[in-house]
Amino acid sequence: MITRASLFCRVLECSPFLHFRNCFPPSYVKNMQQDQTPSRRQFLKQTGSVAAATTLVASAPNVHAAEDNKLRVVLIGCGGRGTGAALNALSVQNGPHLVGLVDVFEKNLNSTYAALSGHNEVGSRVDVPEENKFIGFDGYKQAMDLLKPGDLVILATPAAFRWVQYTYAIEKGLHVFMEKPVTVDGPTSARMLELNRVAEEKNLKVGVGLMCRHCEARQELFDRIQNGEIGDLTMLRAYRMAGPTGSAAAPPNDGKYSELQYQIRNFHGFLWLSGGAVSDFLIHNIDESCWMKNEWPVKVIAMGGRHYRGDSVDQNFDTYSMEYTFGDGTKLFVDGRTMPGCKREFASFAHGTKGLGVISSASHTPAKCRIYDGHKMDKERLRWSYPQPERNPYQLEWNDLITAIREDTPYNEVERGVMASAVTSMGRMAAHTGQEITLDQFMKHDHEFAPGVEQLTLDSPAPLQANENGLYSVPMPGLVKKREYL
């Protein structure tokens, strides 16, 4: 029997040094190959399963929809993305009923409840009485305790809490949808991979919010690239250059909230919570580009800088430029920017010896995938384009997860989610330290941004403290070289 104590021991003993090899997924150890999805047909059968995922233990109990066939879900984290995920979940035809909500801010919880319960199409699936609304860091346990094995939980808090809440969901025998990023540093990446082995043994279905993988246009483009329609891949490039985004540029704490609550309200600005602007904003472009290459890069160099900051006190750079290298020497170039008044670009591209593949055009959806002869995007050179309109991948990822739960088919996206998160974070680490970082180095690194996060309460001090001037430790490339900040 897997107990809470044994599960925590199994996770926490996954030292990035002593257990490094055991913490890697088989696909990483063996040439770091991504899922080998060769066709749309197979994707529909096993959407989200990772090619090298461990075969489910035959003796593990099958956990799918609860015995009365009514699927229940609770939402942990009532921000914009959590509310959107819950809406998508409730919109699946044979999907779940919402029975619990959790947040550390009552205003967020009430806003989510009002939006979902008052929704014309899904409001009838919302059954959350006052006693099922929980405020506080331990609310995730109270909410999950409402469920039966085979029910579902949405984990949409900042990434710092992901492994803690996933641990309890596994203990309770719950299927999971977790938002990206899955991790923000090396130690928690290794921990999540080890923890996920238990989820696989228990036959839990787990989705990760990298919804671009469920985009039908990108799936067809992937097939075409793998079939050689643009020739051998020679270069990939990705951009998310925008104005100020989310809470990445955090203003000073005005004292209205405690230090911990203030940082959570501005979670994009603090690396321990979210991985910052890189992990939260660039992960999709990096993941979709690696998908088209069908492997993960082995190293990265990067640069970035803090420019006219005003009174912002967050830990982010305003610009990031990364050069990833794959095992065969192919490069992926990634540029990110969150500065007003600059040219905007939100797209990814794959270049081959025969032509150009447009992975995404102006946002996550619609992708408007296309293939051109050569490398100029002229109309007369257009060889193929995915027909419009496209179905929404935010909804498709939920359709696929619920289908896997109902039909009890293998479905676990965590390994891929961890590796996408780690690859994104190692690019951030390269920019913040000014050093070349390999994937091996990142996964073995001992800098855990928020040790003891599982013990936080509303009255706890924040893992990151401001100095006497209200300023926080920031990356100093070339000066602080062994970790991202002091």
C-alpha cells in the first residue's frame, strides 16, 4: 500500500545527485527523445502519453471514473488560467461537475465561482456550496477530500506548489490536470519525474496544460515535417516579444498584503513561484519547436538584460535571447521581450533544406500552420496551409483527457511537461548566469528555489525576502555564475 509517508519519502529521497539517473525518464537517458507520435490517428488514441513512459504496473488498481459514473472535479487556484481550465473541463459533453474551489484570496475564489456558476452553458454543472469553498494553503487537501478515487483535480496555482499538490492527488487516487510550467528548477524537476512513477503505477490520467500539442494544425504540420516535406531541419526560431505581460513587472509592495501574499499576487515576477517571465511565457514556443524537431536540446547559451525598470522590483529581465543546441548540432533560437513600444512578434518557425514550416503565426491559437517552398513567406511559394477555422486546443486537451478517463486508456503528460519546463528553465538559467548550461547540469543542479514550500501557511515568511530598501535579489550574469540569484 502506498501511504502518504512512503510517498513523501520516495519523492524527497530523489536527490539530484544520489538519484540523478533514476530520476530521469527513460526517454531522456536514451537520447532524450520526445514522444514519437507519427500520425494524427495514433495521437487520437494516445494523446498526451509520452513515448518512453513506463508501462503501467499490472497489479496497480485501475482508477477511472467514480463508481456512480459521475465525474467530480475541484479547482485549486482560481486565477484566470484556472478559471479557463475549469470552463473547458465543464464544457466537455460527458465531463465533470465542479464541487469545490480553493484559493488563497477570497476575491479570486468568488470571482471564479460567479463566472462559472453564472455561465449559460456550464452553470448547471457547478455545485459548490459555501462549505466547499476553501481559503488558505491547506485548502487543496480539504477540496480533494471531497472527492472519490477516480475523480479529477485541476492544479492551477503557481508552479511552486505543483509537486506538493500532485503528491496528495496521487495519494487520493485522483486524475489530474495541471497547468504549465510543471517545475521551475532542477531539484523539483527530478522530484516530479520520480513522483510521476507512482501516478503511472496507480493508472492515473494526467494532463498538462501544454495545449499546443493538442492543436490539430500543429499535429498535421508535425507529420509533414517528420515525413520530410521541408527536408532536413536546419534551424528553428521562436518569438514572444510583447509589451508588459501578466505580473512580470511587479511594483513595490505597498504593505496592503503580507510579503508572501504580495509575491503570490505578482507571481510572474518571482522565480520561486513561477520561473518568471521565461518559464510562464516562453514555454509554449519552446515546447512546440522541440516537438517539431522531435527531441530535446542538450545545451543552451543565452543573454538578457534589465533596462528601464521604473519602480519595478521583480526578478525578471526585460529581454531574453537564447540559442539552444540539439544533439545533431541543429539550433533553436528563442527571443523573448516584455517592453512597451517595441515590435511585437508571437510565432515559431521551422527551417529545412526544402522549405519553411510555420508552427504558429500570431498567438497560441489559431496556429495557421503553413509550409512554403524556400524560406520566403510569399503567397506564390505557399505549398500547404491548414484549413480554417481551427478547433480550440484549450478545449481539445480537455476532450482528450476526459476521453482517456472514461475509456481507461493510457494518458500521462507529466514527463513531457517536466522536460519542457526544464528545457525552458535551463535557457533562463543560461541568461541569468551568463554561462553555457547543459540539460545534464540543470537536472543535477542543487538550487531549489523554495525548499519547505509544503509547509507554508498564510502567516509564513516568503521564501524570498526583500532587503531594507524593498528590493529583491536579481540575477547578475558573470558575477553570480553558479546559481540564478543569491
